[in-house]
Amino acid sequence: MPQDFRQQADRVDRMATRVGVDLEEALFRGDITPDTISDAVIACAGCPDPGHCDGWLARAEAADRPEQTAPGYCRNRDLLAGLQVRGR
């Protein structure tokens, strides 16, 4: 698996965690499929400014508190918001 793909997958998982979404649990519940996760990683890979996202994640992780939503520029914001609703 190429390093970039692993980095993108990690970024998607970190973003999901920050907004209170457990992707593995959502997968087991049947809310998403493995293809959904792959599509999210591909969408993330298309982001023109991953460094901005990394900074947002670093600040959110340092604050050690969940965020209400992913940032407006996140290409997976709608997916994560839908999973937040289903997980409640």
C-alpha cells in the first residue's frame, strides 16, 4: 500500500474520530461499506490543502475534545455528518 494512501486513510480516520464517528463501528452496523471508506480516502486524497487539515486535526487533538463537525472544506464532511446522526 503506498505511503500516501496510508496517510490519507489515517487522516480520514482521525477526522472521523474528532467528530465522534467510529468508522469501524459504522461498518459493523452496516451504515457504510468498505467501498464507502475507500471512497472517503480517495476524496481526501483529492484535497488541495492537506496541510491545512493536518493543522486543524493537530489543534483539535491537542485540545482533546470532540468537534461538532468537520471543517467546511472537508470533502467528507457530509458523510461524517450522516454517520454522526446514525450513531446517536
